[in-house]
Amino acid sequence: MNGVHDMGGMHGFGPVDPYAADSWHSDWEGRVFALTLAASGILHGSIDRRRFELETLPPADYLQGYFQRWYTRLVNAGVASGIIGEAERAAIEGGESVAATRDHEPLSADVLLGLFESGAPSRREIASEPAFARGDAVRARNINPPTHTRLPRYVRGRAGTVVAHRGAHVFPDSNAERKGEDPRHLYAVRFAAKTLWGPEAPAGDSVTLDLWEPYLEAPG
């Protein structure tokens, strides 16, 4: 979907420091991260669904910060699932203490560590053959779906080259809507910087994106 979350290629957000040493700016961010993992077994939402829930936050809430929006999404999901009552939500948002309840057994530390180590692989086996191969010229479709997609706006309608086939993986557009995994072939596609940003972009620069087959078409 189109929204404030799709920041690829946008200016005004400052440089990214890839060498920043700290994982968290504050201790509470690590707690929100841990709570999100611990609640995943109760809230039963796939990573694609959780991303879509973030994208549908009001823009003012979304722009409050990375883990602030994670926190807002977590509270919203807790209310929607019945784990958090409206009275508890009001107390949380008012900064009041809330009595601890144990209606659901939390995930153990061992299970959480296992999630860190193994993750949740999205690769699947499918019968269909890939439509594209390494070296093929492709174009990202110019689509504007109203729900979740992993095709960023800045690349839609632009031509690129397939540089790798990643196998078949869960299709996020379907999975986010709870319509099933619907695995599709996934490709690494390289786009020249000049194609994306215009003739003033450095000639040797490029961007490589992993894009699902439904996002791509043969250039016409």
C-alpha cells in the first residue's frame, strides 16, 4: 500500500550510520522488542501481517519512532485479540500501573532464544518453474495495491536486470491479508542508479532489491 512508511528514496531523514554500536537508544526499546517476540505465539500474526498493521497506523503515530510504533502496534494487537482490555489500555496510555495477569502462559526463555537462532524461514517448494532467469531484463510493475506489498514506490515502472533467483518464498501480499502463504518465485533485481534517480546519479551506482515474481514483467 502507499503511505508514509514507504520512505525509500526520500530525502530529509538524515544519514544512516552503519557503524552505530548500540542496538537500542533506550532500554525500553529492547523491552518492546522482547515483548513483541514473546507475544508472537499468542497474537498469531505473521511478520507480513505485523508489517501491514504498522503501515496502517496514523502517519503521526508512525513517525514517532521505530520502536514507538512497534509499541503502539503491540498494544493495538493486544486489544484486538482480547489480551488487553479497554480499561487496561486506558491505564497504559495514561502511564498508570496495571496489575499483572497470567491468562496466557508466556513463551519460555529457551523458546525465545530458539527464535533468535533459527528465525522463521520463508522458503518453500513449489511446482511452477521461474518465469525469469539470471541476466533477464525485467520491469517492476507500476501497481498501487491497497494492502501490504514489498514493492517500493520508487522502483515501480523502472527497468532492471535479474542477477539471482532466490527460490520460492512466502508471498507477503497474500500472507498479510491472512489469505495463505501463496509462495512465489523471488529474484534479486539490480536497478542502475541513473534509472531510478536520473542522469545526475553516479554512473557506477546501483540498487539491488529482492522482488517476487508477481511484481515483475518483461519490458515492453
